[in-house]
Amino acid sequence: MADGVKKNKKSIERTGDVTASHRVEYLGLRMAAFLLRCLPLGWASGLMGKIWRVAAPLTYRHERVMRNLEIGFPGLTKAARRKIAAEQWENLGRTFGESFLIDRLIADDSRFDNNIPDEIGNRFRGGGTGAVITGMHSANWEVAGRPISEFFPVIGLYQRLSNPLSDTYVVGLRTQVFGGGMLSKSRETPKRIMEWVRDGNAVAMLADLREARGVAVQFFGQETTANPFPAMVARRLGVPLIVGRAIRLPGVRFRIEAVEIPVPQTEDAAIDVQVATQAIQKQFERWIRERPGEWMWVNDRWRATQGRSRPRRRPLDFMRQKPN
């Protein structure tokens, strides 16, 4: 697990799918990284935040942001929603800038206020259990699981980039956060995660996006779908299911908060997973309502499933398999 970056490099060599456009895109990425890394962390974060705040509303994605904000906050005026949208773009720009200096950010303890409840910390200090950590795209979500690394080796679950060169570079940066390495989504991912957590480690994954093959949930009063996998793993292995968030503070500082989500253990595994998944989404919603300008409203969270029956059974088939 810990050699996720090496495996990505081997994958590039094996597939030979690197194209000329990949190389050009990768060169641009590395140039941006070089320029940002020449700046102090605060400057890089602030500069990218200002650029995104001005430029991003001119893109076609801004329309989706405003549409989503109308769904989430129908009672707000258009001017109030525009203000939240601007804050969202600035936060995304700052997060983008910080991602290239993530090693400096993570190494500086003074930038973090870890507000983890004692009951969670004490439980983890006792050892003997793995954990599932889930979060949302809010503030700088990459650092939200940082306190958990004090108790467990943590592996991060991510979606592989289409450019293999950029993927390898970005994963290399993010392994500064995830000491156990990074694991991309594939057919083997569920099995590998189960083995990792069963061995007393932790997995971290984001779960606030719409999941095409997920379970139906209510989010801001609207029906959508959500990823049931965090609840599946926690229920099946009987480990804690923790939801965490980062709150952005002045001066590129963050407060990290976490709550434990109860996972039912009844005779109906599918219902148990549904209940826990809905609880995760409700916690996300509460946090987003508190600080709406820090959540990624640009994601396509409420798009309806078109021309398909709602696929609830397929992801839950995992629960019906016999444990290894």
C-alpha cells in the first residue's frame, strides 16, 4: 500500500499511453508548480485565491455554481448567492495554490488547530481497530485527515487523472499527507481497502459528490445519490466511521474537526449502510450551511439520473459477499 507512487510509475511504463498532449500538459503543470514554490505559502495561496475569484466567474461552470446555490439556499437573494460563489472560487484557488506546497503546509504544526473530540482520540489511542475517515470538498480538504495520522497509517483513496504523468506527480505531492500512500479507484480497490483497514489501519476518502451508482439520499432537501462505500467498510469490519472537515482560518491556518457517525448493525446490511450514508450527508449539510463559501458548489451534485432506473442494488452487493 505504501508504495502507491511507485506502482503508478510502473503503470506508466507498462501502458505506454503517454501522448504529446500529456507531455505538454505536464510541462505546464510543472511550470506552475515551480513558480508557486518560489513563493512563500501565504503568498501562493493568496495570489491564486484572488486570480480564481476574478477569473472563475467568467467560465461556463459559474452558471452551475449559481444554480446549485439556488437549490441549497432558495431563500437567499441573488446578491447573497453571488457573494458565496465568489468566496467558493477564492477558496478553490487558494486550495489549488496550497496543493503545490502541501509538504510545507503539512510539516508546520503551527498552522493546525486540531479540535478532535477526546472520545475519538482516546478510542484510537487504545489501538486494536482500524478506521474509515470520510470528508467533503471544503476549505483545503487535503489536510482534513491530518490528525488521524497520529494514530494510524492512513491511505488515501482518489480518482486517477487521465494524464499519467500529471497523475504520478500529483500523487507524489499528496503522499506528504497520506503516509500509507495513495490508492486509485479500480476493481481491486474494495478488496485492498478491506485488507488495509482489517489490519488496523485507516482509509480516507471524500464522499460529498453525486455517485451515479450510489444509494438515494436527501441533501439540502433534494433527492440525489451518495457513495455508500465508507459506511459499507465501517459496518462490515465493525470499525469507527469518522467524518472530518477543515475550517479555513486567517494566515493559511486550519481548524480540523471530526465527529463519529453511528453505524447500525442489524440483520439488514443494506438498510444499515443506507442509514449511515444518509447520516454522513446530513453532517455534511450541517457543516456546509455553517460555512457555505468553503464548499465546492461547482460539483454536479443534483443532476438527475436520466433514462435509468435508480441503481441501488449493485453497490450493495459488496455487503452480501462472505468476509475473507
